[in-house]
Amino acid sequence: MASTPINVLDLIPPSLHAGIRNYSSDVDVSSYFQQATILANSGQTSGEARGGTVFVPNGLYCIGSVGIRDTCLIGESRTGTILRSISSGNAGQFMLDAMLDRDGRSKNTRGRGWAERMTIDANNTGRSCLRVYGGGISCRDLTLQNGNYGLAAGLPMWSTFSNIHSERNNVGFYTFHDVPGDIGTSATFTSCWADTCTTYGFHISQLAYSSFISCVAQDCGGINWYVQGDLNGVPAVYSLIFLTCASEGSGQPFNFRKVRDLTMINPRIIGSPSSDFVILDDAQGSLRDFSTVASPQPGRYHLRVISHTSDIGSILIDNSTVTYPLDQDSFFTVSGGVVNGTRRSINYEYRWNAISAAEQVSSRIENVDGYSGLTLRDGLGNRIAAFRRVGTPVFKTNGPLNSPEASLGIGDVSFHVEGQRLRFVVKDNTGQVRFGELPIA
């Protein structure tokens, strides 16, 4: 970007300054913003440019749509610099648009441009707030509100989006490209918040090798997080990482459609949505340390798996892992799936390790002898004990799960969990009963 920013206020007639500075302006100053983008790019109105910077001092600026190709608009402060729409428009008209050249009319599919440190208010006029495009973008410290789209990022590549609050829009954050199969890559969204959006908080498509870190979607009327890999008919979403992201309040929390190589670590769900918590719809990946403060409503699942092409556990979630923290066990009792429209239960794992001086004992919940039960396995993976997950906490090695504790024979073991300790009773080869316990790590 150009080293010397153009101050947009220098181009606006002085007679309008007072209204701008005291936030009472109602005059459209779009043409002055457009002029500033041209001057910041050495007088070029269209085509690629070296890239320029426009500085926007604190105040209220009424604009329609401004083309910002190859231009960065930087406000004086996030809450003090306000751009507001006062004329009616439609969803495809963005107040700041990197896909419009600097003449404000010609469309492009290559130009990059973005904004920093300001509030962009579509003011419920039907317009959208900000559309960026291409690589090398560093969007940050923004409030985007009252529009159709808050932030629309076309083909984002090696770009960062940080500390952006998208509120009361139809769609909070949207990644896209119009060419089937073409994708953005190496993009990072950090500390972004979609709040009270009508349809989607985050609608992610056409994106790969990218991360969402500490991002939240809250009270969005449709789906808080919708990651759609086949928006243009060709699966084009893969290798995404969601790290400590959350869904709060109403709205379906997480819905992944035709996503590959998904990694979710420590997703958090707060509230009691009337939907499944996490949906993997023809999707594949890994989910770790999932936490929530409530169970699903009747007929809903914490984790719902849908396959339109094959049985669950085939291409749908091959080699995928779901893990839950031990203290959340009571909340994670409902998992299920749908295969070609038919509901089925699915296998999932609940793991912890009990460490003794001699060896490590691993545990997981799995189907054993026709029951959902907890198994203990030694370091070689051999099952050394198993017990039902429901009913009485009776364990027995090498035998069926319905054996009562009273039937302990030589070599049998009975277990139960107390707090963070696994207590057990064993009858050794001499018939002597021994007691012990292991910590649950």
C-alpha cells in the first residue's frame, strides 16, 4: 500500500465537516470517498494498481457503494469512525467493495482491498457492509452491522481477519468463489464474532488449509456455523481447523456438509438449541474435547452423523476420533446417525488413562457383547475388563457384561469409579480378595 495515506476529509467540502464531526451528517459523500481511492492509487480509476491507503478520521460518513480495489481504508478508531448507508440497495451492493474498481461502477474479479478500525453500518437499507477479495488482506478491528452480508471474503488467500464483530446482519461472515472447485487458502480468522444474524453466523465455502481461532457465533436464527463444501456443486472445503470456537444461544450450533480433513479442538456449546449440536453430513474429520453445559432436547443428538453414500464408519468418518472430558460424561450420552434417511446409533469413544507404577491402562466406551460398555485394555490393546455403561457398575474380565459382582471367580476383577479414582476388587489365583485403586488422568 502507498506510504502516504490520503485523508478523505481533505476532499470533502469544509461546509460538511461540522455535521460529520458531530455525527449529525445526512449528506451522501460517496463521491469523495471514490475520489480518495483514485488519488491513493496514482490517479488510476480502474485496473490493477500498486495499492493505496485512505485515512478516515472520526466522524459519521453517509455513503452508498464505494469501489475499493487495491485500496485499504483505515479509520481513526473502531467506534469513532462510522460509515452509514442512507439510500436503499440490495444484497449485492456493498458499502465498501473490493470487487468494484475505483470508478465505482466496473466490476472486477481480481482486485484486493479491505478496511480497518471502523464501524460499517448498512442501516437496514438492504445493502451489505464489506466485500474483500483476493490475497494479502489484513482486515481487523471492525464492527459490521445491519446489512445483508457483514463480511464477504471472496477467494481469501494468505489473509487474516481479526477482531471483527458482525452483528444483526443476515449472514455474519461468508467465504466464497463463483468458480466451482476454486478455493481460498491459508486464511486465518481470529477472535471474530457473529452476533444475532438472521440466517448464518458463519457460512464457510470454497476454503482450504485455513483456521478459525477463538471465534464465536451467537443467537443466529438459522445456523450459527455452516461449513458447506458443495456450494458450487464441487466439494471444495477441506483441511480446516477450528480451535476453541463456540456456539452460544439459539441457532443450530455446527453443521458440516461435505467437508474433508476437518479438525475441531475444544468446541464449546452454550445454551439449549432445539437441534443437533454437531452435524457431520457426508463429512469426515476429528473432534476433540467437545464440551457443553446441556444435553440435547429429546430426539436430538450431541453428535449426529449423516451419510447419503455409504454406511457410517466407511468414507464418512474414516479414522475419525471423538473424545470427551471425563467430568462431562453425563452430558455425552446421546450420539446417533442417519444413513440414507434411517436413524441409527453410532459407535463413539470416551477415553481416559489410568496410570499405575507398572503400566498404563487405557479405557474406552465401545460395543462389547451387544452392550455399550467401558473396556479396559492393556498396553498391547488386549481387553482386560469390560462393563455395561448403564445399570449396575459391574465389571468382569473375559466374561459377559451381565455377570453380577457376586460371581467373581479366580482372576476376576470388579471396578467402580469414585470421583477421580478407579477403585477395584480382584480375586487372585489363590482365591484371596484384594483391593486397590488407580487415579484417572
